[in-house]
Amino acid sequence: MADAYQGGELVAEVLRSGFVESWHHGSVAVLDAAGAVVASVGDITAPVFPRSSNKPLQAAGMLRAGFEPASAAELALAAASHRGERFHVDAARAMLERAGLPETRLRCPATTPLSDPCGEFSRASNNCSGKHAAMLVTCVAAGWPVDGYWEPTHPLQVTIQETVEELAGEPAGGVGVDGCGAPVLALSLRSLADSYRRLVETGDRVADAMRAHPEYVSGTDAQAYDTVLMRAVPGLLAKGGAEGVQAVAVPGVGAVAMKIDDGAKRALMPVLSWAFSKLGLDAPTPAEPVLGGGDTVGVVRSVL
């Protein structure tokens, strides 16, 4: 049994009208292009659930099992936490149709597209539907049963876990149930960062697809942080996860993985900006403003 995550250090504060009203603690691993740790904060060796930051690694496992996407955009969707825009939903449905499977085969819960709040309530609108559709297509391609494809003992998930562990360079510290119903594998922040470093340094198909089609990975609005980051920095690979997780890598520069202890997304980008500075990378990072009466009255900033 791996040691439990012990939590991090103070990494960010929320400033409202000149008054500090909240604080965020967390952990950060910053690796150089060779994989050496150049900076760290908090606990980077104990496992955490990366949540959707696992998706590029899971997609790599699907390719290994026989998944053959119809396009690079479809492969990017397989690694996505998409925003439920119409092109996301249509692409997920096209995958299922190609495999001759109904939408009801998707394990992920039904939601409504964010871009169309009065639209159809469907499983394909779930932000994990690209991953789940790709999992089903992989099962069909491999000749595996689609029933129970989300179970950790299913051949699909066994192959995915083997691939994730190989890319991370460590065994999973635990297996849980993600918000979408699929398995989520616990990894240390150091190994999560190193897995992303390997993806961008080896010409990986998943990384190439995500960077070529970042809008399929997240979305087209200003809060689609993965898209914004990948469009801002050539070659950058980014994938966030629920509960305050973010992983980023830039070929020839290095990689970052972080966890905000209280799960707050708003602290991620200020802390990522600090991590970029440790890699000598001058790159813009999006941020959520602190609002009052509809106006910006403060900021979330790193204290590192």
C-alpha cells in the first residue's frame, strides 16, 4: 500500500478589494526536459487521483488495445473533458455509430451540453463521453465484450492500467471510481508530470492529436483552460482534472503536475505561472477573476 498523500503547502491567496479572504494549499512537481525535479512544493511522491488528467494516458492504452480513430480530432476527443459543444457531441455519437452501438451503452451519466442549456439531455453530452465512446469502440475492435467495459477487471481496463503504469513509471497507488464511472488510477505528482514529459518527447499520437485539435480536448470558451494553454504555447500539452489537478508538458522544456488540496480550479493557473517561471518559460496563463457586483474587484495569485 502506497503512503497516503499528506497534503501540500500554501500556494495561493484570494485577494478581494485589497483584503486577503481565502487561501489555497497544494503540491506541485516541476521537472526539466530530462525528467529531473527542478522545483517542488508539498508532497509530490504520494499518490493522488489525477482524475481527468489521466485521460491522455488512458487513450494511449486504448490505442495499444486496438482503437483506431477515424481522425486526429477523434483521438483528441478520446482524451477530452469537453464542454459539451455541438461538435463534441456529434463526434462522440459518430464514434458509437461507426461501432454499431447505441448511446445507451455509454456508462457516463447523461447531461446537457453547456453550449446549449435548453438542448437535448443525453449521455453524449457528458464531458467524458469521448473517452467512453472510444472505450466502447476499442472493445469492438479488440473483440472484447462491451458489457462491463468500465470494470477494473475487464480486459480493456487491464490494458489501460498496464499502459498508464508504464508511462508513469510506477504502479498505480490505488484504483477508484471516477465521476464518469470509469476507473481512475492514483499516481504521484512526480510520475504524472514525468508521464506527460514522455508523451511530448516521444512523438506520441495522443499528444500530437490533442495539440493539433485543442478545441476537442476542452472547448472554445475562455474558461476552457486546456485549449487556451495549448493555443498560447506551441507544442504545449495540457490536461486538467477534477478536484484541482493540472498536468502540463512542453517538449525540450519540461513538465508540471499539481494538486490543489481543496479541489479549487481557480488556484491552478496562478500556481502554473510560478511553475513555468521555474522552467524559464514565459507563457500567459488564464485566470478566473474575483468578482463583485459583476465587476473585477480582486485576483487569485500565487504566494510561492
